[in-house]
Amino acid sequence: MKIGVAGLGRMGGAIARRLIDVGHEVAVWNRSAEKAAPLAELGAAIAASPKDLAQRSELIITLLTDADAIEQVYGGEAGMLAGPVAGKLFVEMSTVQPSAEQALAQRVTACGGSLLECPVGGTVGPALSGKLLGFAGGAQADFDRARPVLEQLCRRVELMGPIGAGASMKLAVNLPLAVFWQSFGEAYALCRHLGRDPAWMVELFAETSGAPNVLRARGGAVANALQAKDPGSATFDCDSIRKDLRTMVAEAEALGFALPVAQQTLKVFDQASEAGWGGRDCTELPAYWPPTRST
């Protein structure tokens, strides 16, 4: 299938690589063109604009920073919707509020295309191996059409409901993960004075009932961070978590309630970012707490 991918950040680039690996004819576009070069070496075509990308493709996947980026890529004279899109299927994977996806779906439909939202859970490793979790929202017919491709990207993909339902689910599943990094930092601060080997301590925590899967999967990176060692390349950094937390808080406000735990976690991550931790991976964040510790 001819598939376009717009937005070549860590996840977008990994998804494009996966699609190339499984045999699709892939075209890519990114605002910073240099991110497309490694994919071109693997056989991807580089589109001149979002409009060009949409015209080259039957199915177009977008993974963008926020609602403003969605507007920039889909709107305008060079945007996705600037040319004829009748019969094309757009699969929007950004982490945004449901209202942003709903508004976009109306615009795509008005232009004759179809939109399925499907934000995904997971990081670069699962993206490269086709083991993401997909949270789709949209019409059953559009989901059925996209499903063969989504199943090449995801170990499990579910249609959560109409447009907006996928975004709601993605925000929900990201919240406990975001909060975990701060809660584990606080927990480790309570026992750091015992002087035990951090790798041993992380392994012990991973055996407890409060440990999430991520601690078992990435415990080595966490232990390295606690020892001021390199945990490896960033997959989900502090600033990305801050963006998601702000989106969660805004969505809760739109629904008429507050998220006190998420709000407090956001304050801590804002503090960490101001201290220079914004680009550090989530596995490093437990090493930030308490902030009086040397950074």
C-alpha cells in the first residue's frame, strides 16, 4: 500500500521504518527535512509538502506535537487538505484532546476524505517491532479499512468508539505512567540512605505489587540513571510528559473536574525542566527527586 507518514519525531520515524520493513511503499514529510534523510536511505520517498504527501498516498499517518501542529500540517495552501483527498484515509496518531480530533474529522469529511484517530501506546522499540497498543476512534468502516496496517504496527488495536474516544483513552493510559516516574522517585528517596546497590533495589521494587510493567521492562535504564550513568537514548522525555500532562489537565477541566495528582506531577516536571531535565528520558526522572540533590 502507498502510505504517507507526516511527523518524523522518535515515534513517527520508527513507525515509518516499520512500514518500510513490512513492505509498504512509504513517503514521508517532516517540517525539519533532515529527519527524513535516514528514511530516504531505506527507500522512502520524501514529499515536498504535506499536500504532496497526501497526493502520493492512499493512507496517511500523522504523528504531530499538538493541535497547533495539526492545523499547520492539515491546513493552509500546502496542507494535507489543500488538494483533492476524496477516497483517502487519514490516520491521526497525535496525543491531543478529543475536541481537536473531532474538529479535524469534520474538516476531512467535508473535503471528501475519511479520518480515523489512533493514538498509540509504546515507545520506539515496540514501534520498530510492531508491538504498540492502538486506541482507535471513528467509524467501523474506516477502522476495518485501516486495521491491516494498524495490526502491522500494534500487538493490539481496539476501536474505542467514535472520533474522540481514542484520544480520551490515550490520555487515560498515559496518566498513570507519567505519575509513576515521580512516585518512584519519591519512593526511592525514602530508602536511598540504606546504601544498597541501585540495580538491586530497582529489581526488588519490580517484584512488588505496586510496580508497573515499565519498571520491569526498563529497570536497567532506571538503575543507570540512579547511579548517574547513561540510561541510553531518550524515548519519552520530560518535556513530552509535561505536554501530555497539560493536555490531560485541560481535558479534565473541559469535562468539569480536576486531576489533582496530575496537576501536582506537572508542577514537579515543570520544575525539573527548568533545572535542565526537559530533554532527559522518563527513566531518568526518578533521579531528579529530591531536587536539592546535585544534578
